[in-house]
Amino acid sequence: MPQLEQVEFFISQLFWLGVFFVILFLVLTYITLPKIRAFLNQRDDFVKSHISKQDELIKKAESIIENYEAKLTEAKNQASEIINEAKDKALQESETLIKATEEKIQQEIRQTEERVTKEKDLAISELNFQLKDSAINFISKVTKIDKGKIII
């Protein structure tokens, strides 16, 4: 029975398996694998170039951040210097104003004291005059001497 005779059929299948395996091996080795290898190399180059660009951009960003921080520190220092100068200037101006005001107050105190002294002297002289006049009136009434004759 030819259906059960598998030896010839099996050998022919082994032959064609070997032929197709060798063809497949040659196609994969010389055509497909070099293309895959080239694609993988291209991808590696692409990734490496982007990683190097990324590293450069990171370094640039870090330098920009350092520059920014340096400028920010410098600006803060300048601002504190300006504030300190303004405080010093304000203190000097306030001290000058205080001294000028104190001098003005002292001058007004002196003028007021002089006016008070003049008013006091004037009041004392008027009081003396009124006392003399009262004394003259009293003496003239008590003694009945003419006012014009009494000398005090």
C-alpha cells in the first residue's frame, strides 16, 4: 500500500526542508539581518545624538540658572545697599531736622523768656507806680497833705 509507505515521502520532505532552511538562512543572514542591524545602529545613533543634545541643553539650562541666581544675588545685594543708603540718608536728614527744630525751639524759648522778662519788668514797674500812687493817696488822705508835696 503506497499510502502507508512514508519513507520516500519523508526523505523528500527532509530534502526540501533543508533547501528552504538554507535559503531562509541565507536570506535572513545576508538581506534581512543587515537591514535590521543597520536600523538598530541608526536608532542607537539617533538616541545617542539626542542624549548628547539633551546633555548640552541641560548644561546650558544649568549655566543659565547659575547666571540667573548670580544676577538675582547681585540684585538683592544692590537693593540692600540702596535700602541701607536710603536709611542712612533718612537718619542724617532726620538728625539735621531735629537739630534745626531744637535750635528753633531754643530760640523761641529764649525770645519767650525775654518777652516774659520784659513783661515782668513792665508789670513790676507798673506795680511800683501804682503802689506809689496808692501810698501817696493813702498818705494824703490820712495826713491831709497835698499830693504834689509828697515825694517818694
